[in-house]
Amino acid sequence: MLNFPRWKVWSISLLLLLGVVLSVPSFLPSNIASRIPVLHAIHVNLGLDLAGGSQLLLEAETQDVARQRAENMEDVLRGEFRRAGINVSQMGTSNGEVRFLVDNPAQFDAATTIARNNVGQATRFGGADWTVSVADGRQITMRQTDAGVNEGIRQAMENARDVIDRRINALGTLEPTIIQQGANRILVQVPGMQDPDALKRLIGRTARLEFKLVEVDQAACNTPRRPGIQFLPSDELPAGQCVGVQSRAMINGEQIADANQNYDDQNRVAVQVRFNVQGAQRFAQVTQANVHRRFAIILDNRIISAPVINDAILGGTASIAGSFTVESANALAIALRSGRLSVDLHVVEERTVGPDLGADSIRAGIIACIVATLAVLVFMFLSYGRFGLYADFAVLINLFVIVGVMGLFNGTLTLPGIAGFVLTVGTAVDANVLIYERIREERRKGRTVIMAVENGYKEASRTIFEANVTHAIAALIMLLLGTGPVKGFAIVLLIGIATSVFTAVTFTRMLVARWIRAKRPSDIHI
């Protein structure tokens, strides 16, 4: 075990040197680190508790999920019945159900088959997501099961988490933490963002964009609902007055390919929307068939504008103008590009951490780490002499390598992560203590220096491996099940376990082997 050929020495040395080099950008100011070729993108990001920033706890209005799923199912069925040539009437949704009548009794079985073919499996919750029941030989009712609703909520929350992530990353903000908590809550932490109101405006907006044809130019908002028509408030009308639009949208936000802040022909701030191929074709067909009619541009159930279709719009783009500022138009463009939220979110808790508090935490953490490291270094030197110095050197190298590995993956360092560093310093020398005590025992048995050192490393390696496996299991469980600070602590601990075993065992063994080979000591003081 003390045989280290030249290639192995170079491999170990270069690997550790690489880890140290990767850590350098994380210790430099950002304006200097950005000038380093290749390495400028490799750095450790600071978490909310260290860099300061904003934290929001969002809760989803999951009661709307059943209604949305029913509306989506209605649209799907209408399309399939139209393609199959099946005429249905009185189709509508209520209480999360879809009901309709089949006009031709001869087509009843075919309609029932189509409805049942649209029943899926809620695999994570067990069972079908819809049930289909028939009555009177004409009426078909589709009801959502509890498993189907729960599956819909799960998918809506996953979609919301992804949409929030895209919206925040569009701002160029580094390393947001977005974690789902429970069935209907999402925790959002954005280091470096000190304006929680701006964050709420960005991620709290549903951004449900729809284009609908206008049926009633102006009416009171309390006008009784008519079949196929809904009354929505408009920015162009006084309070209490609404515009009647078709219930079904001719275009929606899912058919948007891109959106950017722009200016319209009258030099007003606007948002230019570009549709995908399907949306462009649909937009062209609808505008071509409804020249001289008004169509409403609706954002989150409020009409921004309702222009007249003067000519068919064939270019696949539309310009949305309203009472926008450049900032609000850009925020809307980001929201539209990122996709709409499938559930409404509201803030149940918000917290802002100032940069001064983060700086105090960093200062306290660095002091704790330095004091702990110095204490360990002094103890090891006093206890084991030269061998203690080898262990001390391994500890210092290990700290740099941990930072380098975290920087390579652009990891985030939190206050509990600093605690993980301090803990790693203490546990890093555990392996060396086991090895050196075993060497002492071998020497007391009368073994030669070479045999004592070789047996010390060999016999202690199994114990070291087993001890670190138990540590790694605990850290892995914290990483998988923990959130936020617990996960940050677990990440540093896992990296520290892997690097400390390598530096404490392999690296120190190489140093000891080369010293023994060069000096050929007849005795060692350990």
C-alpha cells in the first residue's frame, strides 16, 4: 500500500490541484472573477441567508383545478365529436362535471365510446381519472374521480413550479430556490433580489392570455349570464361596465411562441406576441372570417383592449397595447414567454433578508470556520508531530477542494452549509486519528516502521470506509427528504465526506510513503 509509482503521484497531485484551482473564482470579487478565462462561470453562489434577498411562500387555489379540467375535457370532446360527425347539444360544465345530449340516438354508442376513450389512469393515486355514466339513451355525464382531481393538482403544481423557475431565470437572477411544500404550496427564495413586491408581480400573475370575439360592446357587469357569453371588465370602460365576449377563446396563451416588449404604430409601449404555427393558422382563419368585428385581448379575465379586425391578420403576430410602462410590459412579456400558471397563487408569507445581515452571517461563519480549523490543526500537530502536519495539509487541501466541487456545479452555499464546512473540518481528521493510532499500536507490537505504517493504513481503511458510509447515508436522506437549509447542509456534508476520505487516506498515505522512501527512518515519533 506504500508503493506509489510516479504516474499515481502525478494523478493525485493534479487532481487535487484542479480542485484548488476551481475554488479560486469563489474567493475573488465578482468583478475580478468574471475576467478569468474559462473559470469565470465556475463559482459558488450564496444562498438567501448569506447574500440577502426575498422569500415568498405561495399557496395555490387548487379548487379551480377541477373546473379547468372539466373545461379542457369539454374542448377535447367537442373536437372529437366534430371530427366524427356526431351532433351533441346542451354541452356544458358544472361542479367539475361535463354533461351533454346526443341528438341522434343511433350515434349514442359511438359518443359513449369516445367519452370512455378519454378516461385515463391517475397512476400515482390509483384508479381512473373520470367516470362515464349514461341516462335516458341520450344523456352522457363525465365526472372526475378524487384520484383524477388529485392527479390534476399534482400536475398543476409541477407546472406552476416550472413556470416560476422560467420567469425568475428570465431576469438573470442566479440560483433561485423553488421548492414544493405539501400538496399546494411553493417556497421561492431569490438571493440578491431585495424587492419582494417586484417578485410578487412577476410570479403571482397568472398570465392567462386569451383572444375572444366580442358579442356585446357594453353592458352592466351584473347582466345575467347568457349561453356562450361571459361578461368581463375592461380597461377601456368605467367601473361597473363590462364587455360581453364568447366563452370559448379563439386563441390562448398556449399557442404563443414568443413575446417581447415593443412599441406600436402610435409609439405606445406594447407587447408584441408571436404565435406558433398552429396559433398563426387559427388566428388567420378567425380574423379572415370576422373582418369588421371586434375581438377582445384578455389577460387574467380582464380585457386590455378590444380593437376592430380591419383586415385578416396573416403574419402570425399581434401587438397588445394598454396602460403599460416599459417595466410592466417587459414583465408581461416574460410571463407570457414562460407560460401561464395553471393555478392562481397568492402569497401567505414573505420575508426579506438584507445584505447587511447576510454579510454578518458570512463574517461569523468564516470566523467559526477559521477558529475550528486552527484548533484542529494545532491539536493534530501536538498529538502526532510530522504525521499531524500531513493531516493538517490534507485538511486545508480538502477545504479548497470542497469549494471547487461546489463551484463546478454552481452550488449554493447557505448558513447551514457553513456549519457543514465546520463539521467537515472536525470529521476530516477522524480517518487520520484512526490510522495514526493503529500505527502506534503496530509499533508497540514491535513492527518495523514500514510494516507499522502499511498495516496502519490497511487495517484502518475498512473502519474508515464503514464510518463514512453511515455518515453518507444520513446526509443522503437529508438531501432527498430535506428542504432549503437542511438540503444545503446535506450537500456540503456529502461533498466533504467524499473529499475528506480521499485527502485523509490516499493523499496523506502518498506523503508518508514518499517521506519514508526518501529518509528510510529507523523509528518514528507519533
